[in-house]
Amino acid sequence: QVQLVQSGAEVKKPGASVKVSCKASGYTFTSFGISWVRQAPGQGLEWMGWISAYYGNTNYAQRLQGRVSMTTDTSTTTAFMDLRSLRSDDTAVYYCGRNRCSGGNCYIDYWGQGTLVTVSS
Amino acid sequence: DIQMTQSPSTLSASVGDRVTITCRASQSISNWLAWYQQKPGKAPKLLIYKTSSLESGVPSRFSGSGSGTEFTLTISSLQPDDFATYYCQQYNIYYTFGQGTKLEIK
């Protein structure tokens, strides 16, 4: 069965960086892309970007451009999301999700369990 | 950017009720719309994709319709397990989520 297992909770100081991992299993990793979505406490879902696990190309949400990087390691079927220059409003649960595509249009069919990142001095 | 607006923000209903949630896009997204259910402390769960296609394993009381800019999610007969928050998501150009509709027990 498809599983996405994320790394554990993190506490970071403002200005620091965080790297969240997402270990995929139960499917051919390079056949699907990975999206990252975050959810601030009590708020809705915000798309952060996605990466093709096959080609490695990325698309990032404009408001995070320059602070976020997404990568994959096909040898360990793991995706990573790096967020730099952390601010208090980056405090959120971060989710990875598998992209299922129909032509060029993709949606998330499986989600990781989420990783809480807390930014606090 | 495409904006997605859900209504209502909160909906109070009883077990057995038929409920409808609406999602409007700021521009046409064809039929590239998905619906997710989220329970507290859990990841979202895919219910419907491409406006009206039911994800495998999702009960048939869930249905979706619409096209262009206006879409609906209908639950034909509410069950206790359905009380949750629902999000629409467009995937015509990148992704945008609606702000969510919290379905509460009346």
C-alpha cells in the first residue's frame, strides 16, 4: 500500500532553516511527483510547491520563492523540503503528498502524516 | 493566481441530512477540481477528483458536480463519521485550496 512517512517535529529559531523528509513506499517513486502543503495552526491549506521525482524539476509558490527548495533522492525514495530564513508565521504542519496526474493536471491522492515545525525564539 | 472561495464557512447539520458545499473559482478551471476531507490532527483525505470522480473506497453518498467556475460537493445522507472540515482545490494552474467548510453536528 502507498505510504508517505515524514520526519518528526522540529523547533527552530527565527532565521534558521528546516529540512523535512518524506519517505515513500508502496509504489514506483519516479512515476509520481511530490507536492508540499502546509497548514498554520487553525488555518487552511497552503500549497508550497512540487517536484517531479523523475526529472527533478520543481515549481514553487511565488510567495515562497527564494526561501524554499525541494529535492528527491531516488535511491532512498525520499523527498525533502528545505525552508530557510524561518519566521514565526512559518509555524505550521507541513505535509507531503503524492501527485496523481491526468496529462499535465495533477492532484494529491496520498498524504504524509504531517510534520509540525515550530518557529520560536 | 486563481482564488477559490468556499461557502458556507461553517455548516451545522444532523445525521441523515443532505448537505451541499459550494466552491467558486475566480476564473475558469474547466473540471480540474478536487475535494478533500480533513479531521482534527489528521492529514487531508481525497474524496473526489476531476469534479465528480469518486476516489476508490469513498462512500457513494459523496458526490461532486460543476464546471468552469462553480462546483458543489454533496453528501446525500450525513453519517457520524462525516463531521469534519472539507476543502476544495483547483489544479488547473498550480494548486489553490478553498478556505475550508467546517461541518458541525447540529
